[in-house]
Amino acid sequence: LSKTYGPIMRLKLGSLNTVIVTSPEGAREVLRTHDQILSGRKSTNTIRSINHHEASLIFLPSSSARWRLFRKLSVTHLFSPQRIEATKALRMKKAQELVSFMNESSEREEAVNISRASFITALNITS
């Protein structure tokens, strides 16, 4: 595709505009030079209607003071090596439960909605 359309392309996936960069130099430029401009996430009307765009690390602009505070708190309290180690047993247990569920379903020759099973596992780990 890059031979036909060039090293940078826009691809429309439904209502989402996606930029495709096909060269290492272009990717470097995008990821190093323009990272702040391109790192934002568009918030939907649903997110805005409950003001989640003002209180969520995911939707805040990374240049804002609130985003920096949330990131600092996340790194310090949620993702510190001590916290990760403290939750290791729970993560291992939930992962094993997922594997067991998949194995049992396979033995019964039942289809498994992997997306749903993975989501439930992730939710159980983070709750």
C-alpha cells in the first residue's frame, strides 16, 4: 500500500480516522516529535454527559496538571513494585481460573466467548 499511497496514509475504520505510518523514520517522527499532539483520546458524548472526560486519566489531555497528578498517583500507588508483588497471587489465581474454565469448556466441546471470559477475569483482578 505504501508504494501506491505513500509512507503516511489515512484509513477510515467506521467513524474512526486512523493514521498509518509505514516507514521507521516516519514512525520515529510521529512517536518522538508529535507524541503529545497524537496521544489524546476522543471522548464520546456519553463520556462527556457524565463528566468522565474531566475525571479520568484515560480522557484527560496528558499536558494537564490533573493528568500528571493522576499519573503520579497511579505509578506510586497502583503500579509500584510492592503493589504489583502484593497482588501477584490474586492475578495468578484468576489466570488459573480462566485456564481451567477454558479447559473444562473444551472438554465439553462448548464454544467460549474469549472476549467475555477475559473481560470477567480482568474485572475480577482489578475489583
